[in-house]
Amino acid sequence: MASAAEQLAANMNFQAFSKATELHKRIWFTLGAMIVYRLGCFIPIPGIDINAFAQAFQGQAGGILGMFNMFSGGAVERMAVFALNVMPYISASIIVQLMGSVYPPWEKLRKEGGEAGRKQLNQYTRYLTVILAVFQSIGIAASLQAGQGIVDNPGPFFVVSTVVILTGGTMFLMWLGEQVTSRGVGNGVSLIIFAGIVAVLPRYVMQAFELTRTGGMSGAVLLLIVALAVLVTVFIVFMERSQRRLLVQYPKRQQGNRMFGGDTSFLPLKVNTAGVIPPIFASSLLLLPTTVMGFASTADLPSWAQWLPGLVGQLQNGQPLFMLLYGLLIIFFCFFYTSVVFNPEDTAENLRKYGGFLPGIRPGKRTAEYLDFVLTRLTVIGAAYITLVCLLPEALIGFANVQFYLGGTSILIVVSVTMDTVTQIQSHLLAHQYEGLIKKSKLRGMGRR
């Protein structure tokens, strides 16, 4: 019997795609949303001198701000209305999910609240997004005013207008991402980050060639980067498709004169259950404290805070402290997010309700313990894989001493989001074909009558 992937591939043809009108609407809606997002990345906030800001940004673009600028699709270097991107929303999601594991009322909402509980936690995430965006916007506005000649008319009005515009831009992107998730194709927030990376990809590629031409980077290093990108892409595709398939059996049961059950199926457990969430969360936490410090003047800092610029200097791409914290955060979020999205006890209970069992494992508590054991071992492999993919290019940057921001995190996000989006398109297409077959069978039944 053909697998689900083979069935999807067999049903993926142009004729079937041309008839899926609902899928066309979803794709056009997604493309339209991405165009709106990209337009907002080119509209600067009012009241700043773009040229003066560009010079100030160039002086601070050699590290983690460059990575932040890549995630935002170049909106940071233009100080556009979408400069904060969806990072406050991601940070708020981290906090709410962490609190949902340690704060009893929220933990009860997450585990027992069902759909209503999930909506309530999502509402808390939105409120917290506003708070984080306001604080980050205030810090950015204050940093812009501290810069020499960046703000045309410094004062309270500029601060208020900047806070309103940047916070409004983040909330609009959050809403746009939710609309894409429900009315488009793919995960909206992931697609927004994906679109930002893809938009600046040609520039960073050209930057690498320009560095090679001017002697800033050797040709051997460029070839090594290209080869590494290809190998990492192949490795990501292989690992994202890898899964542990647990055999599930269903006992036979008799109803009247008929015998039901006795079938076998598989419970697929992905090696990387957390997906691209761990590196995104880790990047968000590392970007949060350095977003404002990148534009702060060292001379204006009090004496007790003079050590902050040195710490920020260590949180740059290729630095040992950055790689250490980045790797530890990725590993932590791999285990944490896997525990959020997959509950072994619920899965074991559902198997027991439907009469399924794992061969050699008693239903109920024993099954849950075995699932947790297998999932933990898979998460160890998945965490090691993501950490390796994200840190190997960072180590190359530190070794070769080149300012090249297209690292493993970017490749992981681009490849994973592309695969997930294509899978959703195939799922919509297959659902459309099934609906067509059902309609045809009904029409044939009516014709026979």
C-alpha cells in the first residue's frame, strides 16, 4: 500500500491544481499579505534623517543587529514602520508558554481549558506583545534621539509618534500573520520571517561576491560557504523528513456477524518535533537586550554600566559567548516546545480509548512512559541536529572573520517553512480531490436510482 507521501505526490499534478479554486484563493491571499508586509518594510517612520540613521546603523551592523535586520527584511536599516517585525510577539509567546508550564492557573488553561483556554492564552499573548513592543519602541526612540543629527525635532512628540507607529506595525504584522494562518497557506508568522530572509538573500549573496572581489574574503572561503550551504540544506531536508514510526495494533472485535478491527497502523514521531521554533525563540531572546544597546552612546552611560558595551560586543555573530548562549537556548527550547506540542499521556489515553496498543507495552501509564522515553531520545537527536546546523556557520564566521549573516538559522527557517508550506498546499489539493471524488460518487448513485 502506498504511503501518504506517495499518494500526495501522485495526486500533485497541474490539472488538479487548476481546478482547486479554494486553494487559488488561499495562495493569492498569502501572496497579497506578503506584498503588504514588504511594502511596510520600505516606509520609514517620520521625523528622522534617513542618511544620518544609515551612517549610524552601518557602524553597528557588524553583529547581531545585522542578523536582526535580516530577519526583518531590511526594515531595521531603514527604520521602517515594521522595524520591530514580529519579534515582540515571539518574545511574548515564549513568556506565555513558559508561564503556562509553571503558573498553575495558566497551566490549567493550557491542559484543561480546551479551545476556550487556548483562545484565552492567545489573548494574553497579544496583551503582552503590546507591552513588549511599547517598551522596545521607547528604547529605540530614546536611542534615536541620543544619536547625532538623526532626529529632526527631538522631543516628547517624536517619542510618542515613534512608539505608536512601531507598536502599531508589530500589532498589524501579528494580525496579518493570524489571517494568513487561517485564510492563507502556511503559518503566517513563520512566513513573515521567511519573506524577510528571502528578500535580503540576494543582497547578502552579492555582498559575499563583493567581499571576494575586493579581497575581504578569499575565494576558498566563498567556495566553502557555498558548499556548506548546499550540504546544510540537504541535511535539513533529510532530518526534517526523518521520523520514528511506532507500530500500533488494534484488536479484532465482533459486532453481530461481522468482524471489525485487527488492523495495524503507525504512530509517526518526528526527530525534530519542535520545528524551527527553538532557533527563532533563541534568536529573539538574544536580540531583545541588544536591540537598543546597539544605538546607545557609550559616553552617555553611567559609570556602573560601562561594562554593558563589552557584554554586547560578546553577543555578536561568531563570538564564543554568543555561540554558547545560542546553543544552550536552542537545546532548552527544543525540549520545552516538544513537551508543549506533544503530550505522551494524552496520546496514550487516546490510543486506549480507540482500542489501540503498542506491541509488548501495556496500555495506559506504561504506554505513556514508553512514548516519553522514545520522544526524549528523539529530542536529543533533534536538538543536536538543530544546534549543529545553527552553530556551524557561526563558527565559520568567527574562524574566517567575515561579516556574512546568512547562517544556519536562516537556511533552517527558509527550508523548513518552504517544506511546511508545500505540504499544506498538497494537503489542500488532496482534500479538494477527495471532495471531487465524493461528489462524483454521489452523482453516480443518484443516476442509478
